[in-house]
Amino acid sequence: MSWSDGFIAVDWGTTNRRAYRLDASGRCLAEFEDAKGVLAIEAGGFPAAAGEIRERLGDLPLLLAGMIGSTRGWVEAPYVPCPAGLDDLVSRLSWIEPKRTAIVPGLSSAVGGNWDVMRGEEIQLFGAIDSALIPATALVCHPGTHNKWIIVEAGKITDFQTVMTGEMFNLLKSAGILAEFLAGAVAAGEPFRDGVRRGLEQKALTADLFSVRARVLLGNLDREDAADYISGLLIGLDISVGLGLAGDSDLIIMGRPDLARLYEAAAGVAGRGCRTVDGADAFIAGALAIGRTVE
Amino acid sequence: MSWSDGFIAVDWGTTNRRAYRLDASGRCLAEFEDAKGVLAIEAGGFPAAAGEIRERLGDLPLLLAGMIGSTRGWVEAPYVPCPAGLDDLVSRLSWIEPKRTAIVPGLSSAVGGNWDVMRGEEIQLFGAIDSALIPATALVCHPGTHNKWIIVEAGKITDFQTVMTGEMFNLLKSAGILAEFLAGAVAAGEPFRDGVRRGLEQKALTADLFSVRARVLLGNLDREDAADYISGLLIGLDISVGLGLAGDSDLIIMGRPDLARLYEAAAGVAGRGCRTVDGADAFIAGALAIGRTVE
């Protein structure tokens, strides 16, 4: 069976996986998402977990991206160092079964003493470039548990930096003195924007976080506004890192729409316009771009 | 019964309490510590919990300090605003039973837009001054779950700032991508000092933390050194806040000896000498100083 007859692309992350059946023309014929991320699969269980995807979507070639290629995944697909383009991903696919099951490698960066790794965002990024969703030179922000700031120059990723904003918010929500404030949803109103302004100053986060609690106790901040402020503080700090990497490129925010909206608002506070791109669209475009290269 | 015949002082925190029976001359005749912090006591259970202390140490007056005076404690002892001295604590004791059971108030600060609160450290601080463990003008660092930087001028606390270094370390240890590195003890060797140097630069913590994982994955940092580096990073950031408050006063580190050693090492990396003072000694001195004022 040739890949030009269609294949299944899987964004296989740490806690979830999302699979798309794509036909030769690039249409998505079927898809599903479940909680069988790599951490949910026992050692030795990956062939069966992949087989289950084929049972649900068809007996087609599989292109797997994300944490499935990490040391905790099925087979380690070694990181490709930056600068890297789509061709580098294609030439470094890890083939589990020739022409039938491949894992997309992640990228590593060690520019200017900043060590960093990504897995999963690279396929979205190159897909977005290949399908002209974003320009070939840009600064791309990819919010999530681990937000990635990606510098794209002439279609290649030349450097990137991760900021663990989502993970930090989740940790603060799970336990500790701020947890009681963080149960609800976050809105990008004035308390959020206040937090962003403070975050952009890039002060010591561990000091600013305690101050939120003190302000609530002393009546200087409404308890209901604390979650928005803390989210703004973390995203503002994040933005200060990203804008420091490439201050004048076009800024693109690519990812989950709810997070993209918060980052867009924060970028606005920093005086920076941007465009947003849906991450799922970019993933499919990236899978198609890779799939076309397979005989 | 007069307090000059002796009394019991209790450092009653969120998760633990430590009680000392003190005689008229200031000697500690008996003490115990248990896990009955305020969060372990049900609503309405404080009279019984205090009675239990008297059963164990004697039917004496009780002086209670720490979170026992918070909204989650027995009776709220409102914060005393800075600047404040020992006299202000004495005049604002919250009496639960006249001459027999009192709660020491905490302090609040709102200097220069930095809102902050403390409960429990103030009695140690004034005890340390009163017993000449520290000079009447100093910068005092009080490490713990929530490290306090306290500016002391002419025997009064004029300002302070909290940095939630210990809580952040515990959160990172409890879950998330760095947890697997943080199980062991921390030593103040070269990886710790490297972390301190980075922390002192006061960069975005959420970026620096992810970078630790990337460096381990890419072979730039030994897995066994990651905990020391992360501790150094957090304490270095903490030190950068504290030294920014009062750059040239005598620096005193007061608290648990294991933590005090790490802060002493970090202060050394910042080129700053310091002295250390045991927090338990300071607490007893503070309780005695207050006890002497009660008829």
C-alpha cells in the first residue's frame, strides 16, 4: 500500500493522543481523540496500541509524532539539532516497520547556552509553513503545558525556547497557598492585564506569587480576580522571554484557541500585534507534507 | 497565677506546632513537637487542643504565635502594620482568656507597592534582637516554606518581603517534569552554586526550569546534579530579591540549620558574608520578652 492512497497521522502526546485518517487529497475522513497518551501505555504495549488505531480508522500506514518518539515512548526518535527544516524531519524519520509505521523526530537547540527540546510542535510548525498558514520567517508562540517560542527563518527553525507556563499554573492549582484561588476559568480582563504588565517586568516569580496572597488577605486584590492576575503574571513573564528572542518578526500564535486568546491579549499589553493559527489544522498540514515524500 | 512564675510558649504553624515550657529565669524545662498544626484541628477544636498542651506541659499561661492567629486558626489576631516593634506586638496581643491565653499578632507591610504578611517570624525576630542574637539594624533572611526578608532598623521591622522558595521546590517535587530529579537531598556543591549564579540574574523562572530538563536530556547536566541546580536556581532568585531590599546592612540568616546552610552558601556566591542564628532559640527569646511584660 502506498502512502499516496492515504494514511493515518497521530499526534501522540504524554497524556492524550489524537488520530486523523487522511486521504490522498488531504481531506480528513475520520478522527478520534482519547486519553491513551504514552504514559498510559505499559512497556511493550505500543504495537497493540497502534493496532487499535488501525482497527478504528483503517489498515493504513501510520505517521506518529510527539512524545511517542521520546525515551518514554515506543521507539526513541533522536532529536534533530537546529537549524532544521521539513527535509530534515523527513530524512530522519524513525521507521518501526518499513513504509508502514514511522515516528517523526523532535528537535533540539543549544543556541547561545539555551538548551531546549521539542516533540510534536515541529510537525505543526512545518505544516503551517508548508500550507502558507504562517510566513517562512516569523516568531511563533505555541502555548500549552510547555509553551514554545520558535524562531523561523526562511522556512527553517533556527532556535526555540520553552517556558513551562501551563505546567506552573497547574502545579499552583494543585496544591499550596494559591490553589484556593485557581479553581475557576481565566478571563483576559483588567486583572489579567495587570498581571501581564507585572510579568513583563521579569521580576522574581516566587516573590510575585506570594504577594498575590498577601494582597487578597489585605484587601488590595479581590479574591475572584486572583486567578486572572496569576495567569496574566505567568503569561506576561512568558511573553517577556519570547519577545526577547526575536523582537521584530511577525508574531504568530499557534495552538488551542482558548490559550491563544490569552496570549494574544498579553501580546497586546506588550504592544505587539499578532495572528493566531489553529494547531490541529497545522498538524494535519505537516503530516500531509511529510506523507507526500514517502514513496 | 502570674506569668513571672513561668508559662508555655507555642509556635503553632500550619502543619506543626512546637511547645516550650519556660520558667521565670528563661530556662526551657520541657518541650514537645507534633503534627497538630492549625489545618489538623477541626473548627471548634482549639480549646481542647490548647488543653492538651497544658496536660502535657503543666497548667500554665499560654502564649501562642504563628498561624494560630490567622483566619484559619483559633481567633484571628489582626495584622499589625509596619513599622512595628516588640511593644506593638505586646499592646496588640489577642487575649482569648484574660491573663491566661494570648495570641501574638502577625505583621503586614505595604511599602512601595509590595504587599506582604507574616505570622510567627515576628516573635523570633524581636526575640533575636532582644537577646542580642542579632543587631538592632540588619537584613534578616528567614528561610522556610515562605522565606521572609526582613528589614530591621533601630529594633523595629520597617519592611519585609516573602519569597515562596520552599513551597515552589515542594510543588516541583510533587508533580510535573522535574519531579523525578528532586527526590534526594540537596548539597551546596558546584551544581548548586551554578544554579545560584543563574538565579541571581533574575531571569524568567518558568523558562530556566524547563531548560534544566532539556540539559539533562541532551547530556549537558548530570541527572544527579539537577536537584542541587534547581535548589540553587530558586535560592539564587530569592537572594536577588532580598539583597535588592537592603544591600548594605549586616545579613543574618535565621531558621532551620539545614536551610540556613544553603542560604549562607548562596549569599557567598553573591559575594555577601552573613551570620546564622537558630530560629528555635530566637523564638524562646521572643516569648520570654513578651512574657516579661505581662503582669
